[in-house]
Amino acid sequence: MDTKIREIYRCLIQDTKYMEELNLEVEKKIDQIIKTDRTEMDNQKFEEYRDKFFLIASIGEEAGFIKGFKYAVALFAECFPVDQNFIAEP
């Protein structure tokens, strides 16, 4: 089931301006967190270091989406009775 949810997530992150805005926000926060570390390493090492933070953030975002999606589906399912006749044609 996670595979389908991951597909939905990947489609979402590819095609939405909303995700671009979130990414900019995450980028700003990461830069704030690691700005003092820049003086301790050369540019290449710093970029590798920074990339690890973005990878971690990306993994967290995907995991959060999957958990949130599952929770929303479970909550949605609770809104409907178990009786299969509920969906029957009129």
C-alpha cells in the first residue's frame, strides 16, 4: 500500500506550486541551522553537508505524507457505516 501512496506523493511534489513554497521554507530553515558551520569547512564539504540535511528533510516529508495519508483514509473510513448496502445503487 505504501508504494501507491509514495506514487501519489511523488506526483504531488512534481506538479505543485504549494510544494515549491514549502521547499523554499525548508531551505531557509536549513540555511539558518547550518550557517555557522560554513566557516569550518570548504565549499565542497559544506555542500555535501548541506545536501545531507536536505535528504533528511525529504525523507521526513515523505514519511509524514504517508502517515498523514493513512490517517486521513482511516478517519474517512470511520465516517461510513460498515453496511455494504450503503453504497448500493438506488
